[in-house]
Amino acid sequence: MHAYGCEGADGTLRTLAVIALKGGSGKTTVATHLALAAHLRGLKTLVVDIDPQASSHEVLSARQGPGPECITSSGSKLLAAQMAAVGLKKDLLLIDTAAGAVEDVSEAIVLADAAVMVVRPTLLDIAALARTLAIVRRLKKPSTVVVNQAPVAREGVEAPVVKRALRALEYMRLPIAPVIVRSRAVYQTAVETGRSAEEMTDPAAAGEIAALWDYIAQALLAPADDEARTAAAEA
């Protein structure tokens, strides 16, 4: 069933840009897991990897069996890739952007319906996020911040570093995804074989990815709410 976490998807291609201008944030892990989540839910998915390291392409090429299609490209060729995805009747186009490549990131955001900004709970990551945020707000695109590689909460209590990061993000008036992706070895094991944590044996990691996809699908990709999301992005 083709649905963005809900029934009633209209068959229109949705484009999602996954962004982190600072390297080492785990952007590719998040990008490939979102692409695989869409694929596992029956969405015809194309990943366009414009990062010169081509990590998403490498990850998804290692997958045994069916999976999201992935091509390498550049910011200047993204429009052509998007038109090709429409012609191929894809449901989701996911763009894995390059760290530090402001021009290419801007191209991706222009073409995207929404942006996912990936940060670790560190001051350096959050400081780098300011540049991304400026682009997203200037282009008035719906967005969310995914906190990645965070320590696992102990007895429901977040580590001080996570608390500080969340406070800083709230101070910046950023829309924060309610799902935090934790630092778990299973994520690295999964991407080494082109799989998702949802296909592994760690129920906590699988639950994180499933919940993250559900949130992004409903909050950013469901076609019916485009006007409301755009108004919120402009606020």
C-alpha cells in the first residue's frame, strides 16, 4: 500500500532532503534508514546521493535483495533527477546532501517538499546547524531536526549532554523530531550490509526508526497538510 504513514497518499512524488552541513553527524545513516523505511512500507523510493563520498550509494549497493534505487549525482543535476523520478512514477525522492556544500544543499532544499536536519547533541553540531537553518527559513520549507547518536536514556532520564542540546534547539525555535536516534552499534552493523535496523534483531533501534519514519511521513510528507506546513515554516 502506498501511504506516507497514513492512507490517502495521492500518488504525487514527495521529495525529502536530508541535511547536515557538519560532517560526522550520521546523516547518511539517517538518510538510508528513512529510505529503507519507505521501501519496507511499499513506497517506490529513489535516493539521490549528492555527497562526493557517495556513502548512501555504497550502503544501498551492499543490500542483498530488493531495496530503494540509489544514484549518485550533484546539486546542479537534481532537477533532472527529480523529473526522472516523476517519469518513473516514484513515490519518494530522498536527497542525501553533502556536508559543507552550501550551494548543493540550497539546491536540494529548493526542490524538496521538506528538510530533515541531522545533528548530534554537541555544541559544534548545533552551531553548524545555524547555517542550515538560515537556508531552510529563507526558502520557507517545512523541516524538522533529528537528534542522532545520542546516549541512551537511563531509567527514562536523558544524559546532561542531551538535555543541553534539546534546550539549545528549543531556544533556536526549531521543530525537533519527538524521536531521538540513539548511539547503538546495530545501526553501523545494519548499514554495512545495506539493511535497516528494522530488519535486525534490536527491537529498541527498530522502534526508533519506525517511530521516526511515522513522524516524518505524517508531519512533513502527507500531501493534505502542505499549506499548513508552509504557513508554519513562514511563521
